[in-house]
Amino acid sequence: MIENMSSENRIGVFGGSFNPVHNGHIIIAIRALEELELDRLYIVPAYLPPHKREINLAPYELRKKWLEKGFEGIGKIVISDYEKERGGISYSLFTMRYFSQKHSCRPYLIAGEDSYRALESWYEYRMLLKESRLAVYPRSCNEKPLQLVEGAVLLKAPMIELSSTEIRKRVRSKRSLLGMVPGSIIEEVEKTYV
């Protein structure tokens, strides 16, 4: 889908390194679209992830291509190049501010429970909370109850025990990725992370 400049009020932003994108990401995006009744959900691959200085980070253009293939045919989803165009470290605050101004709204930031629990380590997190609404998806069976900040919502997404780290490990140990990543990218993912 190509971005147009129309202003819509129910906007979501789902960012991450997507190294690689997997079916859990796709399920979470669909649930966010439905539960939050979004007009549009931007999938934003991090150009330079601040919390993940991965040695084996696939090139940006490849991760973006995988996202385009993985989300192909899902309405209301746009793969955005904003963080690449902006350059530098991909801080959520700048990304949310951009989409807030673009659409004259306070967009939802879709975040995993693991990331949410580390929220205080995020760049200018207090300002981020003022400029966005958080939608948190459950990620792990953590014994400590999740305390949501005011205005945040917990998505009713299924618990998905799948991660990009696990996908990369499976590739290195020559195990199947069937059902874990979109079929259209399996071969490229396997070649990238050997």
C-alpha cells in the first residue's frame, strides 16, 4: 500500500527491528487493527535500533522487503520508511511525533510486554507517553503483574512464544521455519542468517 497524505484519527505505529519479521508480528498487527479499530497501522522497521545493537542485523532494505511480502494483502497496513529517511538512531519518540503531526492525532504505539516493562529505559519516555497512547501485547508469562500506565491498553492477543532471535537460532541449527515466518520469505531468511 502506498502512503497518501489524508488525515485519519485512529492511527497505530508498530515499530521494531523485524530481524526477521515472523508470523507473531503479523498476528499482533492484525489484532491491533481490529481491537483498536485503526484506520491505518504503520509498520516501521528500525533503521538503527537503540536497544538492539545486533551484530547479525540484516540490512534495512532486506528487512523492509520481508515486511512488504509478509504484510502483502492486509488492508490498512503501510510499511513506512520514516526511520530510514530520518536517519540516525531510531528513537520511538521521534517516530511517534512524526505520525502525530502527520495525522493530527495521538497515535497508538504498539509495544510488546517485554519492551513495555523496560519503558523507563527508552529515550525521553515521559514525553513519548504524552505524545502517544500505548497498546501493549502480552509476550511472556511473567510472574510479576503488569502495571499499565494511565491510558495504556492491553491487547487481547494470543500469547505467542516466537521471536526473531529464535528464528535466527533455528536457521543456524538448520531447523524448519515452516509456520513461523511467511512462506514467501523462508528461503531468503535461511540464506541471510546461516
